Amino acid sequence: MVNRSRHLAASAAGVLVVLGALASCGTGSGTPGTSARTSSSAAPASSAVPSESAASTVVRTATGDADPPVTRCRTAELSAAVGRMDPGAGQRNFPVVLTNVSSRTCTLYGHPGAAFVDAAGEQLGPDPKRTPGGAVTVTLAPGDSAWAGLRYASPGVSGARTATPAALLVTPPDERDPLEVPWRAGEVPVSGNSSSVFLTVLRPGSGP
């Protein structure tokens, strides 16, 4: 009887060991499955978003390709001035200066328009005559200038009838709207012998 009881107890203990091992195996197989799902769902998230440096490169390239072409300067993008008189051989010479006051690069080509006017805005004398030849495209970055030479015979020498303008109207090439510059250089010829006023093409800079 005693031997039989010991045999039954040993058998029961063996069954418990086997069941514990099976339970342990079931728990172990579940843990790797959870880790695999986590890693597989995280991998696409890290590779789908480009790095900051890559995104910046795309923006810089797109911006560079979209740079607008350089076009002519508009009146609203310019300021006008008349430089110091350069007298010589019975002539009065002035640089008429156009300066790019905009934030973009633009171009000028050819002769500006010019007209002397009185305080009421009425023109004094005929339009200046254009000196032919030598026109080039002048590219003006922001702050750059171009100038044209304005000249006429000294009224005291030529004997032409004169008037004292209030302003010189300067119109950029291919534009309609003029820029008004106060005139402080005294009398100009408006009619009679040797009363013509001459204007050259624009060139880079602010004067000779």
C-alpha cells in the first residue's frame, strides 16, 4: 500500500511538470509576435518623411527655377535727377540721371524723353533733339543709375529767346509717365537761332 501511494504521488508530480512546461512555451511564443507587429508598423513612418535638409534642397531648386526674367524699368521703379552743369565752349551740359529705386533688376535702352515746363506745367520750347547712335541695354540692379547727356548752346552766346523753367520732365524709355525734376540751372533757350536742346542715349553710371 505504501509503495503504491508513493508511485501515484510521483506520477501526479510529473504531470504537473509537463503542464507547467507547456504553459511556459505558450507564453514565450506570444511575446515575439507582439514585438514583430510593433517594429513592422514603425518602419514605414521613419522612411516616409524626408529629412529637413532634403526638403530645403527641393525648395531652393524650385525657387531658383522660378526666378522671373529681367524686364525694362518702369517709371514707378525709378527716380530722376539733374547733375551738375559741365560748361564748355559756349555749351551747357548736364547729366540727366535715372536711378533704380525698386527691389528688382531692370533694364533701360535708348533715349529718355525730356521737356522743360513752367510752374503751370506748360511746356517751354520744343522737345529736345535726339543725338543718334550708340544705344546699348543698360542693366540696373537696385540702387544703380544710368545717365543721358542734355546740352544746349549758352543763351548769352547764341542770342536765342529764353525762359526759366520750373521743372524738367524726364520720361524713361518706352514709358508714358514722366518724372518731375525741379530745374535750378536758370534760363534755357526756347526759340530763335541756336535754340535747340540735344539729348544723348542712356549709358551706365551717373555722369561723365
